[in-house]
Amino acid sequence: MAPMTRRVCIIPARMASSRFPGKPLAPILGLPMILHIWERCRLARGFDAVVVATCDEEIRAVCAARGAEVVMTADTHPGAVDRCVEAAAKLRPSLGPDDLVLMVQGDEVLVTPRMCEDLITAYDRTGGPVVNLASRIASAAEHDDPNRVKVVTALDGRALYMSRSPIPSRVRDPEVPKLLQTGIIGFSHDFLGRFGSLPRTPLETAEGIDMLRCLEHGLPVQMVLTERTTFGIDTPSDVPLAEPVLRADPTTALYLPRP
């Protein structure tokens, strides 16, 4: 009998964000942001482990006090995926080549258990090696926001390009469908290791989007559309925008008692 595929969720986080220093510990509804992510991910069915990966003792201490498993990583990683590469390699028991590593960046405060489960299903259905959640962009302001990463896809859902610029253009068709790339990405463990061995690429560096390393090396990224709202905290001004949405979200009540 073939061994069961393991599925682990890794939440990378660091204090040294250029746009929002100390972001993972920023309080949202009275709880540090990183703990919202951890609590929401561990409500998903199908994970063997939900782990925070960080290079910062402050984050480790806060997470450990809540009971979260933490893997310490180097402070030299250029992006979240690279941090996951190291964390996945340190997990015990060791992961097999086809095991799933689902990365949820530590600022995706509206991640839901269903989003995680949908990516697990997509990974099992397609065989990977990379599945990336995308959501719809509803406003021109969000489409123009350089803090939001946009993605355009082929007809079969494979990513063609990702950018902080507003793609596709609205010049000819203001209502053209627009998609937001999220920091919720599933990798086969084998592919994750391959990613870590690839040299950084020019567009990855120019855009500040680590998943472009895959596209520039000709490696496929399958996008999976969710109709649920996603929200990544990029700057301090995003916190007051996220709080009422998070407060109203039914998932929040499962781990954060209402006042």
C-alpha cells in the first residue's frame, strides 16, 4: 500500500517588513495578526501540522505562548517561499517528495479553512506541483494599488504573469476580469526544494514577487479561484480596514470570543 500523503501548513513571518515593521505582532481585534492566521489555518481539515516559520524570537515567543509549533529559520531569506523551503526541510518526521506544503503568508488575515481545503483538493486533483489561490478584484482602486499583486492567467488557469501594476489593462475594457494573487500557495515538497535551488530572476527582483521565479524558469503555477474575499495586510492603514471585516467573519468567532 502506498504511504499516505502528508499535508502541512507553514506560515512564514518576520518582523522586518519594509512597509510595516513588526507587522506579524500588530494587534487586530486585540490578537496579534500572526495568531489570527495560525488559528484560522488550524481549523482547516486535512493538515497533519500547522507551523509558524520565523527568524524572530519575538514572534516565536508569542506563538509558543498560544501553543503554536514554531520552526526557527535564517534571517537572510529574500522571500516567504524561501523561508518555507528551510522550514519544510527542518520538519520531523521528514516530508516525502509528494507531500503537500501549503504556505499561508502571515498577513492573509481573511484566510478561511475552506480556502485551505480547496487548495488541498486542487493539489490532490492536479498532482501539483504548485497551486495558488486567486480572488477577484472588485474596484479600480485595488487594481491600481501597488501593494496588491495581480495575476493574469491562460484559459486553463495557469498563471501567465504577476505584477504590482494593474494587469490586465482597463483601457479597452473597464470591466475586464481582474484577479488578485494571494499568499496562499500549495507546493509539492519536491518542487519546493527545487524552487529553493533556483537562482533569483530579474522580474522577481523588479516586481518583488517571489512566485515569478517559477514563471521565469518556465515552471507552471496553477491558479485556483475563490469567490471569498481575501485581504493581505500590507501597511498600517490596512489594519482599520480589515478589523470590521474580520469581526463580521464567522470563522473569527470560532477562536476569538466576541466581546
